[in-house]
Amino acid sequence: MSDPLNQLSSAATLRKRLQMRHLRLVLALAGHGTLRGAAAEMALTQPAATKALQELEDTVGALLFTRHARGIAPTLFGEALIRYARVVLSDLDALRDEFAAVAAGEIGRVRIGAILAPVPDLLASAINGLKARYPHLHISLQVDTSDVLVQALRQDGVDVVLGRIPADALAQDLAFEPLCEEPLAIVAGTAHPQAGKRAVRLAALARFPWIIQPAASPMRQIIDQAFRDARVPPPDDVIETSSIMATLPLLAGSERVAVVPEAIARYFAALGALEILPVPVRGRLVPYGLVTRKRRASTPGMRLLADALRAACACSQPGTKTARRRRAG
């Protein structure tokens, strides 16, 4: 039996023979699930679409779609080509947008995905600074968890992620530049019995109800370890959530206590929405930073954003140095 790896075309062959119409055909097939539908979208006859698919499969050296009674379905090779075809065509759209921006005297765009912790101070400072200097730079922002954002990065939904590469993610295609550490803070509502005290012990807080992250989260593991280190039984009355927007109203008007990233705590404490309790938390989350695709060329907007974030991080953490860039994987 022949080895499928030996049948695959070389990168040089793909560069020479793979054409834009092949990528458009793959996406049409993926979208319609039938040769007839793809042919209609491509303005081809069905025999011509069949011939083009065979030509494409010969070019890559692999079966891309299997035929069945209701149409066609992509193989694993087909799914990979569909994924990369979307990226290539999306990059072309971005190139056209950048050409148009340059022609209009603008500087282009940058689509940012960010975890919540750096948004109130670090990212807001960087974005405001960029817009002050480059008012025509188009910026879009998606706030979510790192796993969702990294998936969006791979699917070309965002250009850069300010977050972390999830521990269980295959990261050979990603680059990561650490920026800032993320200390934690214990917080409560402004009317909490412990609010305003100069010193508070973790043991005193254990008798109050808590709002904590789900058990598998790194932040939960840190606070659980803090209770163990203090030889204090963890609280029995807990609500589990990772949402700061759920945590804030739950703290207000109650005696609940929560642990959140320090940057988030400082931001909402300044607004009078919560009180930071003077309880040191030794553990820290691993640094967050810039996540990008290795084979994706940086746009001017991406480079400006990265420089602005590095500068903002240096200002917010004067005692630390930005770590050198490392390649994930």
C-alpha cells in the first residue's frame, strides 16, 4: 500500500500550480456541499467543476472530497485546504482594504482580540494613544477568553490576540510575546463589613460567602492554594463564575468576597463599584502577551498596536522588563 505522504505535492509544486480559482472552488464546494451548487456559484457547468476538482486533487496529491448520495463532504485533507483557502482569501480582502486606506491617506486597520484583564488600563491606554496620533487607523475589538480568541485568530477573525495560548492548544503555528504579569486582588462590595480596614486576614474572610472561578481555572487554583497555605478551610457558600459583569452586581449589597485580576479591581474600585481588601495573594497568573500567526506578515496597524502595548506595559510595570519574544511550539 502506498504511503499517502509520498503522494503529496511539494511546497514548490503548490506554489507553481495552485491557482486562485482552485481556492474559490474549494470554498464553494464547502459552502454548498454539492458539485451542482459550487458550479453555479463559479459560473461553470457541472462537468467543468468536476474536472476542476480533479485537477486540484491532482495538484495537491490528495483526495479532498468524498462523494455520497447527497453530494460531497471534505476529507481531512479537504478540511485543511478549506481552512487555508479562507485565510488566503481573507488576507487578499485585507490587502485590498489596506490599499484603499493608503490611497485615502489612512493607515489601515487592526482587529484586536483581548482577554478582559488588560482592557481597562493597558489596552485602553494603548488604543487611546494610537487614535490620538492616527485618527484614521480603524480599530475593532473583541473581548473574550483566550481559547475563543486564538480560534478566531486562526480563522482570520482577528489580527492579533492580547491574551495567552491555551495550555491544550497546538501552537506550532502561533508566536507569543509575553508582555505583563497578572497579579490578583481580593475584593468586596463597598458596604462589606471588612471594607475600609487597614489589615484583613484570609481567615477572617473564610466565614463570608465567596464568588470564585470554576474549579479548572488557573485563578481558582491560586485562591485554593492560598487557603491551603494559610491552613484555612475554604468557604462553603460559593458561587462559581468567571464573568466580571456577573461578579459586580453579586458583590453589591451583599457580604460576598471575590478574587479578580488586580487591574480589573483597581479600575472598578476607582469607579466606586467595589473595595479592594488588603489581603495579599501570592500566586499570579502566567503573563499574558501578544499572540500572532507565525506565517502572517504584520500590517502597519499591527506593528503600531504592538509598540503601543509594549510602551503601556513598561509604564504600568516600571520594575519589569518586557520579556524577549519566544516562539510557541
